[in-house]
Amino acid sequence: MKRNAAAPYYLIGILGILAMIIMGGVGMAQMNNAEGEGEESAETTDLAPEDIYSNNCMSCHGGELEGGMGPDLTSVGDRYDASEIVEIIQNGKGQMPAINLDQSNAEKLAEWLVDGAGN
């Protein structure tokens, strides 16, 4: 009786495909869990207003609040009060998108801007 020599290769191929499907599913589940954890910690992290600005605003408003792609913020406190700035941070305005900050950090950043950003 002759054995089919190709049978072990088919079996190896099927097992390999099955392993890739399982590993892909595990990888996607881990990636989804990691994304959820990152969002949660970013919202609840208590940062200094300078760090909040550096992480969220500097790329458009400049390192010295001088403006660039976004408007100059050096005297933003003359145009808006802190509650208006919080509203803009959380909902966006014009070309500026909403920034995903919790209420505490949005208020801290707004107060810092109204007070002259440490100047």
C-alpha cells in the first residue's frame, strides 16, 4: 500500500493558516485593549499647563504662543475669558479642532493662557 506523499504538506499548510488566523485575532484584541487603556490614562492625567500646551497646542500656535498655522495666543486673555477658552478647547472653533482634554486640564490650560502663560 502506497502513502500519499503530499498529505503531510497539506496538513502543514492548513495548520500554518490556522495559526496565522489565531495569532492575528490575538494581536487585534491586544491592540484594541492597549488603545482603550491609553485613552483612559490620557484623559485623567494631571499635567502642568505648560506640558498640556506643549503636547496639544504648540505645533499650531508656536513655542512662544506667537502663532503660526494657528493664531497668536500671547494676549488671548484680552479677547476671551477662561470659560470661553475652555469652550474653544473642548469644541474647537473655525479651523481649530476640538482637543480631547478632561475638564480639569482644559480649565488649567485656559487659566494659564488668560494669566499670560507664565509671562
